[in-house]
Amino acid sequence: MNFPEKLKKGDTVALVAPSSPTSREKVDLSEQFLRDMGYQVVVADSVYKTRHGYQSGPGKDRAEDINRVFADPQVKGVFCIGGGSTSSHVLPHIDIDVVRAHPKVFVGYSDVTNLHIYFQQEADLVTFHGPMVATNMIKDYDDFSRKAFEDVLFMDQEHTLENPPGVPFVCVRPGKAQGRLTGGNLALVTSMIGTPYEIDTKSKVLFVEDTNENISRVDRMLHQLKYSGKFDDALAVLIGDFKNCENQADKSYGLHELIADFFKDYDKPVIDNVQAGHCVPTSTLPLGMQCRVDADTLTITFLKR
């Protein structure tokens, strides 16, 4: 895998909008936030200049922004300003050869899942499932989330994932496994099955999270992954946060009950209640990095090798 160089004070980072637009006020606050972190900042054109319905400009324009900042030798990191619902429009226009040739820190989550998977599978790039600037950093960047982000971003050879104090991991299925970490938002992962951008879970650790989905919809998406062989191919499963995912028909049967039922006959390790996703506080996960899962001791370790 291609490990991006660690960011350091004074480096130039780019702010991109691969999905939905945001307000000018939030863009300005986001830019200032990154400057306050010690970075020089360039803002991609589509972040400021275009607003196309619920998109931050046409997909081709957003992709050209991403291609441009990856090709720019002065840019050392790429931060997504927010998520949305149209990152799939960007994928056919990404110059994956440029991304592969210029590995850089790339940070985001939610709708950015499409790009994480594409960059991992086609450019061998380790990317970071972590807080976005306008969505998280300028308003909900608590001490735990900040430290969790920096611990992974600046890790040396090994890092053990931790939940916030008082929030334990939950063993759903016992066992140990190790493989490269992949995944992200459950709805995005399932929506790309059957396309050229479909997730490959073979010999990998699969992580999923989501938000604002009824439990019955989560159930349906899990079965789509099951029937498409994604759980059979995976070596282990990590269940992240499922914010505002409730069961309107039966309040007593929620996400954790569903996970316990769904994986009851699964013969590989499964850990639930990983605080990563749309939650606050949130952890940052290095997608593409080796991940050692020990569900018996409830230990998740990232290995930079």
C-alpha cells in the first residue's frame, strides 16, 4: 500500500467538496480552522464557485479539482469539507494514475466512502475515515475526536484503537483475524455493488457505519452484503456507529439486537459498538492499513506495514 507522508506544520493542504455544497460562511470557517492548525490552505474551485442543485458542481468539475490537488506537488493533504449524496458522479472522472503517483493524506467519511474504496483498490492508497472540516471540525471537534484523528494521522508503526471512556467495544462473534481495513458508510458500500466501483472484501476487515436509516433498512443492506458474498470474503467485521438508526415498529429491537441476530452463525470475529462514523466523539480509521482484530480481548490494532 502507499502510505502518504505525514503532515507537518507549514504544509499546504487542499479543501475539496466531492459531494454536496455548503455555505460560504462554513467554507471561510473551515479554511481558517485549517490555518489555525498550522497549515497553508488552498480551496478547490468547486467549493466556492459552483452550486448545482444538491451538488457542489457537476461531477466532472469536482473530479478535476481532486485531480488537480493530487497532481500539485505543493499540496500534501486533501480534506473533504463535507459529505452529501453525489460522490458517485465524481468517480468516472478521477485520474487514478495521478492519485497513485502522488499519495497524499485524504480525509473524510460518509458519502466520501466511494472515494476511499476507489483509492484503496485502484491506487493502493491508505486513506483516513475521519472528521470533515465543515461537518465536524468547526463545531464538534471535541478533545477525544481531535486526539483520535491525530493519533492515527501521525502514527508510527502501530496504533491500538480506543473508544471514548465508558463506551466499550462489544464482542458479537469471537476470534482473531488480520487483514487490510476497508469499508465505510453502509448505504454507500451497498449502492455500488454491481458497478465497476464495487467493494472488494476478500481477505480484508470490513467496517460499516450509517446514519438516519430505519433498522429494517439496515437489515436489508446487511443482507445485500451477505447475498453478494461480502461477509464470506471478509476475515472480520467491525460495526461502527449507527446514529439515529431506530426501529419505529419496536423500540426494544435496535441496531445492537439486529447485529447480534444477523451474525449469530457467523464463524469469524465481529466487534460491535466501534465509535466511528457520524457520532460525536468519533474515532478515525486508516482504511487500507493492516488491521488486527482480536474479538476475544476486544482489541483492534492498526499496523503500518
